[in-house]
Amino acid sequence: MKKLCLLLIASAGLSASAQKQDYPIKPVPFTSVKLSDQFWSSRIETNRTATIPASFARCESTGRVKNFVMAAEHKGKFCTTYPFDDTDIYKTIEGASYSLAVHPDPKLSAYIDSLIDIIGKAQEPDGYLYTARSIDPLHPHSWAGNERWVNEQKSSHELYNCGHMYEAAAAHFMATGKRNFLNIATRNADLLVRTFGPDKKHVAPGHEIVEMGLVRLYRITGKKDYLELAKFFIDQRGIKEYNKKSQNVYENGTYFQDNKPVIDQDEAEGHAVRAMYLYSGMADVAALTGDSAYIKAIDKIWDNMVGKKMYVQGSIGAVGDGERFGDNYELPNATAYNETCAAIGSVFWNQRMFLLHGDSKYIDVMEKTLYNGLISGVGLDGKSFFYTNAMQVTNSFTGPDLERERSGWFECSCCPTNVVRLIPSIPGYIYAQNGNDVYVNLFISGTGNLTVNNNALKITQQNNYPWEGALAFTIDPASAMEMNLKIRIPGWAQDQAIPSNLYSYEKSSAQKIEIKVNGKPVDYQMIKGYAVISKKWKKNDKVEMTLPMDVQRVVANTLVPDDNGKVALQRGPIMYCAEWKDNDGKTSNIIVTKTATFTPAYEASLLNGIMVLKADVKTVNVDEAAQTVTTGNKTMTAIPYYSWANRGKGEMTVWFPEQVKDVALLTK
């Protein structure tokens, strides 16, 4: 295994051709970071031992693999539901490749090669690869259209499949050094270059990600055609004629982020996953080409999303019809959609925004999503999932898209396989650098190995995050070196629930964080959310700081109607909910009065070890037999939001009323 390949795994890492222009900040690849914590290490191991094998098995049992076999033979009938089902194999190979990069497994490697062989045989001679057409070209999938690409802007997902293939092939090549999958991907990408362009076919991809995938291939091959095609696809948006006056998001192009040219867009709109992949692709292309108009656009869109369209636990995409963003402040709890894939896309985009700007606010959002609205999408067993992530589940309401319990697989199983590829790469989000500046973005115990101005540097973190706020960093350069250590001071530790006025703490608790170096307090500058310590660092220098872990009551902007008069609970980066199992079978009757005081307690045997919150609260109780409504007292238990629905089906809520103002009478 070549060291070069390992160093290139991070999606925004350097390329083999050493482009002159790129993100100013470089992430430290996850292959250079070894974790020793419990929180993320256990999840990565569960992904390796449970999620990846289960995903491959389900690709086999549901016919996803069979589709490729039939495509190679050009006979049979497409045996799954959606033309994008090919991507579930690609995404699982991507995640498995990341796992192989740090945990060699000859059996897994051989199995992946066998799948790549099947995929390669399904590829047509000119590079086209799309089982929904190749199985029976005269009778393709109904979404595909009678000819290649004719339905791409609408429903075929041909280019979407290509994008996920490129991401998987890049990961496999960088992890193993093998070119078997990469060759398949570049043959397909070369077909796209021959097919699309200024004097060729014009199309705005219906479901974005091919743009990100082409950039990945460009970084590996140095072939500028790939980067130029990625930009071409992005610039095709807003050109097609839609009914601009229509309020229907499909008819006016908003659903596809195709209602305006990208440089004129200033609001997070449409299908949330597509949006995240588009904005990530724009960031990639902007970094590599210097396109400042792209950056101005995604800056405005980010402000809109974080300021008006994000749920309190980091999820996005409020509306089930179209899996999309709603209007500004449209954040309903009872019908919240919050697709897991959208949370994963948000992590991709926020990481890229940080690499462009070096501002901790992007990591604040990324951390909130990672610890809450993303990992809520996978069960603690690693084999059960949420496609959507509810904010409220009650016995009296069941929305059309409301998931009350986890599933092992879905007919559209994009979310489980997206989890497969995200989880192993988490260590790559911890550190970053730019010249003498070294960023510590996430607080996860383990060691990171960096090179700063040709000098080896090891950083060792020791903490019990996210449950405790005491953080220690051992700085170990190979030789004494000047360096600016930039440690993120989370917004949540500085009286900021989120980097906007969408959510805030009910009571201010801002306090200056004390930082010690070798046991002595030091002065530091705060720059873009980072505590900057500039000095000549020597072997075994130790940095210590403690983040406040108060339980905070979070309130929403009054423009969010569903949350008026309610509070949510946050401790550190973790958002909490109440679940039926701990609260006498019911959570919809809990009132968290302004005087309720929450006490944290760690319970090692509960839900793989969690910090619970307990408080004396009020309840509304209905006696059906006596036809009476009374209030009572009880001790409420809140658990981390990510951990709900691991103990059966029942009520759950994130937002709690602070007082009773009215009673709605419901009959069944």
C-alpha cells in the first residue's frame, strides 16, 4: 500500500498533480489520525463489523448486485425499484475502502474486488454504466427515458450514479493502490467529457454529486477536463425554461436548485440532499478555480440555511413532500422530515466552508450535526436506520412520512449506505492546517500525525468528550518549532446555541475559557472562533482547558411558530430528548417549568453509555374513565437525541412547553 495513496484519501486533500490553487486550509487525512476514545471509536468499529457486512449482504439479497450481473449479459429484468439503486453498492464500497485503509482485511478486500469485477463487466464498451438501461436497452426503467441522458435533468439519475461511482473508485484507489475500479470510473468520466460541454450536450444534473465526483477524479489524475466538466454542469443550472410563476417547486425548478443560475441563488431551497451536494461541488470548484462568485453565493445560502432553515439538533430538510427545505422558519416538529442523507451532505458542505474561510462557525454546525441529527440515523446495533429523523412522536399523531421505529433497510436505501461511507472518515475532520497554523476542530481522544513546514508533529488528545469538558493536548514536535495552535472554542461554550439568531440560550452564561500551557495560564487571541496560542513548541508541551458543561435551555426565534413557548435541552454539543421508556410511557404531557433544574448523571449501562438529565417537572394527566384533566409532578429523564428509538416504539419529543396555556381536545 503506497503512502501517497493513504495521504490522498481525504475528499479535499491534495492531488497527485499538485494543483497550484486549492483550499487554503488542508484537512489532515483520517489515515493520519488514530482514535482511542469510546464515543467515535466504537461507532467506527460497529460500522466495520456490522454496518458494512450488513450493507453488502442487503445489496446481494435485494438484487442490487444481480442488476449488474444482468446488465453484463444484457438480459433479464431490472429487479429493484429505483434507477439509482446502483449507488448503494458504490457507497458501500467507498465506506469499506476507508475501513480497509486503516484496518486491513484480506477477505473484505477480495470481496470488494469481486464486486468491482462484476461492475466492470456491466460497463458498456464506450464507458457507459447504468444497469437500469443496460439490462434491457429496448425497455429501460420508466424513469430513464428511451435514450441516454434524455431524462437526466428530471429523473434518470444517470449522472448521480456516475458521481457516487467516482467517489467510491477514488476511495478504493487511494486506500489500496489498485486501479481496477479507478479505470472503470475514468472510462465513464471520459465518456461524459465526450458527451457534455459547451459545444455538446447541455444538462443540469437532476441529482447533484457528479460534480464532487469529477473533482475527486481530477485530484487523482490531474486531468483538467474533469474539473472543467464539473464547472460546466454547475453553470447549466438556471438555464432551462421552467414556469417561473408557478408555486409548485417541481414546475418552477426550485426542487432541483435549477430556478436560477447558481451565482444568483441566495437561499437554501429544494431537495435538501441535492442542495448539499451542489453547494459542496461549488465549494470544490471555487477552491480549485478561484471563482469568487461561487463563494459569494454559497456564503449567502449558508447564512440562510443556518439562520432560518435548520432544526435545533442540526438536521435540515423540513418538508416531506420533495424531501426539501421549506420556507424561512418553516420548521414543524410533528411532521419534520430531516433526511439522514441531508445531514451527511451538511457535514460535507460545512467542512468545505471551513477549508475556504477558516471560521469555526462552520465546524460548530458540523459538530452539532455529527453528534445529533446525523448519528440519530443509525441504531446502536449498526444495522437499523432512520431515513427521516423525527422531532416529535406522539401516540395521537402519525404523519404520512413519520418513522416511529428503525428499519433494517429501505426500498430507497440511500441513507444506510451513506452512513457506511461517512462514519469511517470521522477522524479526518479533527485537524487541519495552513502553513504554521494548526487547527484543532473536534475533541476526540487519540493521536494525530501532521507535518508542519517539513517538521513532524504529533498531537495527542485526552478527554471524555462529549460527556466531560476537560480537554488535554500533548504537543510533540520532532524538534522545537514555531507554530500557531488554533483550538476551536465551540460556540455552545460562548453563549451561542447556533451561529445565528435562530436558536439561543434562555439565560446567558458566557464565560472566558482558561487555557493552560504546561500548567500555567496563558493569554490567547480569539480569531474566528479559535483560541490562538503562538509560541515555539517543544516536545511534550501540554495544553489544558475546560469547557463549561452546564445544561442549557434553548429557545427558538419567535418566528418559528412550532417552538413558541417551548424549550429544548443542550449539554455540551449534545441535544436531548425525552423518550417514552424513561418517562412512564409518555412524553407529550411533560411541562418543563422555568424553575426546573436539570442534573446530569452518567449511566454506563444505558444505551452504550450516556449522560442522562433528570429534573422534577409537571405533567398533564388525563383520566379517561373519570373524564378529568389534572396536573401532576414527576421526575423526568432526558437522553441524548441520537440514542432514541433503540428500545422499541413509543413517544419522543425534543421541545417541551414551559407552561400550560391551552388544552386541545382530541378524540379517536
